[in-house]
Amino acid sequence: DTQLIIGTDNNQLQVRSFDGNAIKSLLDGTQPVSALCLNESCLFIGTMHDSSF
């Protein structure tokens, strides 16, 4: 049994999709904690410097 639990200090979770070509600009604005890549798709878990994401 595997569980994924995600929480924040303000109890908000935002999930966004983005074009795969935008990965470099996405990484410039984040502090990645972890990245999981499967079949040319990536899941990034991290924090944002700018709340305009």
C-alpha cells in the first residue's frame, strides 16, 4: 500500500499543468524538493519564489 500525502502551512494545494517546453522557466522560479519523470512526463514538488505561479 502506497500513499502520497501533500500539505501546506495554509491548507491550500495548487495543481497546475504546463507545456513541457516550459520546464527551464519553471525551474528558474522554484526551489524543487523532488522530481519524478516517467515516459517524458515530470512531476515537480517544491516551493515557489513568486506567488504569481
